[in-house]
Amino acid sequence: MRSLVYLVTALAVIGLATWAYRENHLTQQAMNTRASLEREIDRLEGEIAVQRVEWAYLNRPDRLRALVDVNFAALKLVPITAEHFGEIDEIAYPSAPARLQVGAGVEVFGALEQLSGTLESQDDEVQP
Amino acid sequence: MIRTPLRPLARILKAREQGQDPACIEQENLRLRRQELRDTGRVRAEVRLLVLALIFLSGFVLLGARMGLLAATEPLELRVGMVENISGARADITDRNGRVLATNLATHALYAETRRMVDPERAAVELGRIFPEMDVARLAARFTDPDRRFVWVRTRLSPEQQQAVHDIGEPGLMFGPRKMRVYPNGRMAAHVLGGARFGEQGVRAAELLGVAGAELYFEDRLRDPARANQPLRLSLDLPIQATVTEVLSGGMTVLNARGASAVLMDAQTGEVLSLVSLPDFDPNDRPAPPTEGEPADSPLFNRAVQGYYELGSVMKAFAVAQALDEGEVTPDTTINTRGPLKWGRFEIEDFRDYGSEMSVTKVMVKSSNIGTARMMQEIGPDRQQAFLRRFGLLESAQIELSEAARARPLLPDPWSELSAMTISYGHGMTTSPVALAAGYASLVNGGRLVTPTLLRRDSVPEGAQVIHPGTSAQMRQILHRVVHEGTASFARIPGYPVGGKTGSADKPGPNGGYKEDAVLATFASVFPSHDPKYVLIVTLDEAVDTTGPEPRRTAGWTAVPMAAEITRRVAPLLGLRPVPLAEAESRLQADARAQ
């Protein structure tokens, strides 16, 4: 009985040691991954910063104004002033679409017009 | 320890005499001894258990406390920039809509570890070829100095320069990563941003410190590692700042002015949308402070914030507002303006003779010094001082720039009756354009005190009531009439009714007195005049309009056309709808009558 207890304890110690060893390595691995991720983040942040600076630099008001001046022939952009605003009633109301005059009725009765001389056979089919 | 014998002779002999079994005595003593042993062993075990429990308890407490601490602290994400305990982090600065005004760019510094250098002389010569401004002989001397192990060569390198240094192939030349401050818009808003420099340098990082302006004022906020990723949002609006700068610099050239400044402020919240001071500089390459000449002529000088000037007639608005607010006069009260007004040896005169009497409104419209001086005679210096103090005009302007607190208004000492009279038309006391903007905002926005700010605010606590809302409505009408009937006729812009007051102050000379032909022209305007949303202050230093037969220096010919052009261009950008003049005037009249 006692030897069994010893055996189990020894096995448990070996097992725990293996587990601790593995955990240690996993932790170190995770730390390395984290460090490389941090470097990656830092690098990417640096690249984003470059893009942001470039975007801001290319869109700086001085340059945009120069571009507008250079391309005036194509764009015809001028500074917006009060004359560019309008009242809503300055816009013409769209004219109503042409509608069929239904109220007047459509003439459906009347003598059949003889357009050509060969309509005799169709007389019966014409319904009022 | 003396062991008690198991078989004490005395008791055994006694027992034998009485015919008892002496073995009983031995058994009894043995039992007592065992009992004693058991008791001491138990106590010892208990103590051990207690100690063990305490050790475990403290261990658990320690672990728990550490876990709690880890859970409670702010997660620190990046450690890359934090080596050597020098943080290169600095938050961005953006305008009110998130456009970048200042940010960081990765770059490298160049240093040399002399012990690792193979051929220091050649390295120095090659470096001299890449950087022509370097002193090759001095560099070589440093590289070969046996006492030196470490030499800083350059603080910043462009990628091309870095490649060129790589190509030298010298193993002792090393690159240290750096963050450098970049202002992508160049000179735009230079005086607000200020500039940055490197602080303490390490091999892996260098501190970025603010030098002036908002960079220096918000130093702690910008360098706070917890908020390094949140940009600092200013109240400036980049397109509007650009427009104001463009118009103002054009006007400065045409009018041959020494300097100019403009402040555009939200009349309700005090947010500064544009703050321009010309001449300006490039914060990416901030010039050194001037060592000679007048500091106020340096491009580094922020005229809008540091520039305290006698602003002249624009200050009449405060005198008239006080007279109206304290019930001394109404806009239609007649004031005696027969000139010159004598006070001791001093005479107060008007620019022209406007007749012997005028209404209070006319005093403003015609800008009569005698008129405001007479009103201030009634009020007196003490009440005037108290009134101006309420508007914050007797202290440094409260704006978030490092320069603001260092500049103070110049006040008369003692504040005599004569001082009160001259201050009523803007002489004898200095004011900065930014403080003036806040003062005008408070005058016209219904009478609530406005504190200027450079930070974007979503909501602003309502300021103290400094004048009655009724007085404010009267002031709006008076300022409107100054533009539409008086000295600021160039500010009539179709669609945007403007109210304002001109000021043309003689500049003080270096030896006391005032200079000839040197005028500081100011126009303080509010728009739209019937419902003021924005306040615009334009000042021009020694501007001259030479289009006429003789040079004209008054603000009506210099600062007013500038302000009008700025308003014409900026008002649509601010999203203001054009309003017919008649509608604005009927609204002004209704407001003034309602009170």
C-alpha cells in the first residue's frame, strides 16, 4: 500500500514537472509572439503615420488652392459666396406632365368611315 | 531537563511495605511522561500549522493583490517606444473636423560608437560628403578621440541620407529610431501650434517636447501615454484658417503693412475658429528667437495673443455699452459733442467736427471721441474699471497658448478721470485682439461672458451675465448702423449683414508720445449682425491705402475691406445662409424694441 502511494506521488511529481516545463515554454513563446506583434504594430503604426502625413501634406490648403488655379479651365471652381445660394422659390416648379383628357369622353359612336372599299366583311365585327 | 525517574525508590519501598505492585508505579509514571510528550508535540504541531497557514495566506494575498493590480491598471500596449524610460510618444493635434495639424513621423538619428569603427577618418570624410554643412576635421577628431566612445552625429535623417550612410559601410555608424514632429500644413496656424524639439535623447528613443503655443501649453496632455492615441482636437477649422490667412496676407502686401492679425471666434462658445498672425513662420523649421531688433517684429511674435495694443475707437463699444447698461443714456439721448473737450492741459478732439450735439447712436456711427469721453465723465473711473474687469479686459487673455499668460494689458496708474475719458475711446489702455474678440462676443450674444478657447467644445457652460440682454440688442443695432451708415461702409456685404466698429490708433513712439503716420487699424465685426454667430477682429499694423490721391491710413480704408473680404469668403464656408438686409434690419429693430 505504501509503495503504491510512493509510486503515485512520484508519477504525480513527474507529471507536474512536465506540465510546468511545458507551461514555461508556452509562456515564453507567447511573450516572444507578443514582442514580435508589438514590433509589427509599431512598424504598421509608423507606416500609417507616414500615410496620414502624406495625405495631410497632399491635401494642405495651399496645394489644393494651387491645383484649383492650375486646373481652372477644366474645373471652373471659384470661392463660394453669397451669390451661390438661392431661395427655394427661385427654382421653377416642374410643369405638370401632359395627361389624357378623360372627362371629355371619347367618341365611340358614329358612322364607320370608309377608308378603303373592302370593309364590308368586317361590318358585323365592329362593336359599339 | 531533569528526567523524573520511572521507579522512584521512596515510593517503591513504600509500596513494597504495603504489599502493592511496584510495577504499577512505573506504569503510572510512564503514562504521565507520555502524556507530557504528547502535549508538547501537539503544541509544536499547532504552531507549525499556524505558521504554514500564515505563509500560504500571505502568498494568496500577494497573488490576489497582484491580480487586482493588473486588472485595475491601464493596459499598456506598446513597450517599443518606452525603452530607456524615454517616451517618444506625443499625441497628434487635429483641427475641429479631424484634419491633421501636427503628427509624428518615424525617422532615425545617426550616432557613432567609436570603438567599433574600422576607419574613422574615411567615415568622417564620407559623412562630410553626404552632409555638406558638417565640419569634417572636427568630426574626425571626435571619432579618433580615445576618451570618447560615443558621438551623436545628427538628430534627423531622411531615408535617402540614411541609405547613403549605409553605403559608407562603416560598422561603427549606428541608427537610433526617432519620432519627429511634422506639421504637414507648413505655415498654417504656426502661431497656434508653436513647434517642437527633441528633449532627452537615448539610443532607442528621444523625448519630443513642445516649444511654444499649444504644443507647450498642452505638454502634459500630449505626452500622457494613456492618451497618446487620442488626438488633441482644437477648435480651429483648417479651410477657414487657410482662407483667412490667404486674404490677410494678400491684403498685407497690397496695403504695405508691417504685420496683421485676425481672430475669428464663435460668439456663443468662445471657440476660436481661426487665429492668424502675420508675418508667420514654418513650425517644421522654427526660427531662433531674435537677438536684436524689436521682439514684436519677429515672425515668432503672436500679434493676436501677445500683441497688446491701444486699439482706439473699437473700445468705444464698451463705453457706450456701459452707459446704456447702467441706464445713463438710451440710444437716442443727445450728447454734447462741442469740441475740443478740455480737461486740465489736455484737449480731446474728433477726427472731424461733427457739430455740437449728437445722439448716442450717432456718436458711435461717427466715432466721436468727445461723445464717449463725455459719457465716461458721468460714469467715472471706478465704475469703468469694474465694468471692464467683468469682461476680463484687465487681465491676460484666457486662451490655451503658452504665450498668453506672459503678456498683460498695460493699464493706467493711477486710473484718473482723464484716463477714464481716454480709455473710453481706446487710448491709455492696451488690449489684445483675442481679448477684444471675446469682449465683443460678450457684448452682442445677449450679454453672457465668453471665454476664448482653442479647444473644440461640444457644450460650453453658460457664462455670467455681464450686461442685460436688452443692452446687447441695442448694441447689435448700433454696430449694424456703424457699418450701414458710418465709418465702416466697406463692410456692407450682400447677403451677410455685418455689424462692427473701426479703430485707428496712433502707435506709441519709442520715446513716449505717438508716432507720425503710424496707425494700428482695427476692425471689430460681428456677423450676421441681427443674430451674431461669429466675431471677427482684423488688425493691420501701419497699413496704408495708396490708391487715392493721398495715402489713407484709417481702418475704414484698410482693415474694413480686409474684414469684409474675409467675411464674404468665410461666411458661406461656415454654413451661414445669406439674409436680405431688410429682414435683418427689421429683426434688429424688433429685438431692440422688445427689451
